[in-house]
Amino acid sequence: MSAGQPITVGEIMLLPIVRTSISCRNVNSGIVCSGSKNVVGTVIISPKWKRALNVAGEEVPIDQYTEQVVELKEMLQGM
């Protein structure tokens, strides 16, 4: 997983958490690859609080994403 492009609205930053999947297979004498990117959640950061939501809109611990997304952990430490 990785952090997507942040969106800033006033003092609030929305940071999508994205899962990238790639699949490759042999076909005849070549290789066919396909990929997709799916948002799995969003981290919401304001000057007073930080929250994380999954795609169902349920609040989840931010640690759930910081353990899997290195750049998110670094970003949050800088705030």
C-alpha cells in the first residue's frame, strides 16, 4: 500500500491510502500484465486531530495504515 496524492481543503488534509495490484502471466510466446489501484481508506489530518477511515466509512486506528505505509508514518511524525 502507499499514500496517494494529498488533497487539502482549508486546514484539513485528506490523504488516500491506495493498494496497487499487478498481475502477470505467460500467454503463448509473451507476457500479459494488468494492474489496478484501489483506495482502501483515507487519513484525515487537521491541526487538532488525526483520524483514519476505511472505504466503508468506519473509523479505524491510524496505526493500521502507518504499519503498512512507510511514507504515512514519516509524514505524521513531521506534524
